[in-house]
Amino acid sequence: MAYSDPHVMLMLGRAMGSVTIGLDIGTTSVKAVAVDGAGTIVARSRIPHRLLVPAPDQMEHDANLAWRLGPRRALAALGDVDAVAVAVAAMVPSLTAVDARGRPLTPGLLYGDARGRPSGRSTSGPTGDGEVVGFLGWTAQIAPQARGFWPAPAVANRALGGTAAIDLAVAFTSMPLYGENGWDSEVCAECGVRSEQLPAVEMFGTAVGRLDGTGPTLCAGTVDVWCEQLVAGAGEDGDVHVICGTTLLVWAVVDEPSDAPGLWTVGHRIPGRHLVGGASNAGGLFIDWASRLLGRPRAGDQLDPANIPVWAPYPRGERTPYHDPARRAALHGLDLTHGAAAGQRAAWEASGFVVRHHLDLAGVRPRRVVATGGGTRSDGWMQALADVTGIPVHVAAAPEGAARGAAFLARIAAGLETDINEADRWACTGRVVEPDPSWVPAVSDRYAQFMEVSGTPEAAES
């Protein structure tokens, strides 16, 4: 059958067109996906790395393994993929010192690490509000001989294509180190470094080199959360995008900016819309820790919806809405009938309670949750999220949202796309999880207990 309609031909060309690769440097692994023009994953890989916690208020990577070697190993594990472009997404903020060959010399410091707070600046905003300044000062003292000081995507891009570049979104998470005029030389001097020791900054979707010098186009990449949003399909008023990764992120789509206490408001890529919400430590970091602490539930354990304990899910403090790194976890309401299964269900509910609290503070009326991230593989977590919020959870068909979003950016760098909003065609729901009526009333009662345990953001700040 022949087609003459140019639009049909364009769409067919995209669907049949060139493959691009997205890499996502996450807190516990590097994910890689090879994606065709229709958004279908044709190959995937995952290379785990250790999350190091040398002290309760510190969190770091072996930056050489996780940021430099991990992306290359994830690429190799994809197999024989004929890709035209590659892009890297990564968690922010992060920082390490590197030598002249781009090899890390110091631990890779991660978001929320106390070494980002010596500057005395607040770290409560979506850009960290000085966290990278603290990272830079600490790292420069540990490695004064370093050739450069780079975040994770710059380390990866140097290892992949020879250029230590990041995009504007990653750079702006370094404020006030980075501003409208680029790297601030005065702030750099306060930290004992020169601005030229920091990475080059490019626009998102910009080509910054080629893989190994002669291979596929290498794109500057961007922040993992932004890549998740790009292909999530959560763009209507009342949509709530919940990213179930190591960090739990809650973004409600609204038409007007919000001044909700303790939350952040950022612009949506769709003109006239905004995202209100924030980042919480009650994601996979908490749930995986709770699972290790409690042990494996016994097969056949039956749960009573009215008899589940309540977690305060803060083993590492809390970000939004409390901005309190000193908070700690506790399990309330335990009795002799509770086992590992009840504790696990309580952990999933606590993550959902955090989502509901964000929505309550934002004053939004959600119509659905769009869930993405690795945690979507957990049926129990998704069911608890639906039960707690009382609304359907539309679970993404592929958990590697950030890597898929990066693959779309790679298409822009390769000249295969010109409109970032075309990424909406890659949004795909794998299943819809409805609230369980037999659990919803009891869960609502436990939410009230959760709020009593957690308190209000105003009380936390006083």
C-alpha cells in the first residue's frame, strides 16, 4: 500500500526510523534503553552500583564505577544496537573532582549529603539553593590538585565522547554557582576553584560530540526528572505525576502557580501550566531499607485492612514539605499480630501518605496519578498508592522513564525531531490500578494517624 499524505509518511518514517539510546545514571544503577521512533524499547540493560552511606547524613557513589564506567558497561550490555545518537540523564545534584583524563579522584557526593550544607545556605529549594556550593568547597579541599569538578553527567559525557558537557537544566541546579551569566567566578573563588574547572554548558538537545569520537551523536542530556516528565503523558490539569524511584517525586499539574507551604512550583513544558509538588525520601530509598530491616514476608500471610502500623518514613530526614534533615524513621502502632507483611504494607502506605500530603498542601483535586520509575514494578506499592489517594493509578508501560526521555532528546540532537512536545506520543500506560474499596476507609483513618505523627510543615519550621 502506498501513502501520499506527507503527515502519514512522516509518522511512518518516525515509527520505522533510527534507534536512539538513553542512559539514566540513578542512585542505585545505570539504566540504558534503545528506543525506536515510535517509543518502543528494542533493547534494555541495567548495571547496578552501590549506594554508599558512610554516615547517617552522608550519601555518595564510587564515581568512577557509577558515573564513568557504569554508562559504558550499560551501553555494551545492550548488545548490537545500530543507534544514531545517545543521551545521558542523571540525578541532581552531584559532584566529584577529576583528573586530566576525567577520572574521579573523590567520592561522588549526592543530593542531601550534609557536605552540601557547610556554606550556611538553605538547601530547601528545587535547585538545591547552594548545595553544590557546599559540595564544591568540600571537594576542592579534599582534592586541591584536581583538574576539574564535575557532576555525574559531565563525567559520563567525557567518558563517552570526550567532552565534559552538561545542559542548562543541570547547570541551574547549581545555583548560585551558576546563573544567567554562566559560572560565577566569585562563588568559585570562595570555594577555591576557577570557573574553567567546571564543565561546559549547552542547551538541552544539543550535540556535544560523538561516541568514542566517530560513533553516534552524543547529546548533552539533562536532569533525570525532566526526562521522566517528558514521556510520562501527565500534562492535563489534575494529572499527578508520581516518580517512584529511589527518591519519591510528586508533581501535580496546575494552571496557576502555587505558594503551598513547603512545596515547590516549577514551570511545565506546556505553556500556561505549572507543576507543584516536590521531592521526598519516602521512595525506594525508604521502602528498600524497610524491606531489609523487616525481612521477607511469610508466604500466605493475611493482612487485616484495619490493623496495619504506621511508618514515619524518614530514615534520612525529609525534603518537601518539611526540609528537615534531622527527621528519623519510626514505626507506630505495632502489636504482636504484626509481621513482615504488615510492616511492608505499612511502608507502601507511608509512601502514599506522603503523596496525599503533598496534594492536600497544594490544594489540588487530582483526577488520576501517572506513576513512573522503577518502583512501578511493585504491585503492592502501586495498590497502596491507589488506596491512599483514592484515585486510579495509571502505571507506565516501561519503568525506565528517564532513560526513554533521554532517548527522545537524543533524537533532537540527531535531527530526527524538532518539537519537544512530540515526546507525548511516547507516553504509554501499561495498567490502571483502582483503589480497593475494602482498604480505602481504614487507610484514610491511618492517614490521620500519619499526619499526627508527622506534624505540619509550619510546625517543622518553627
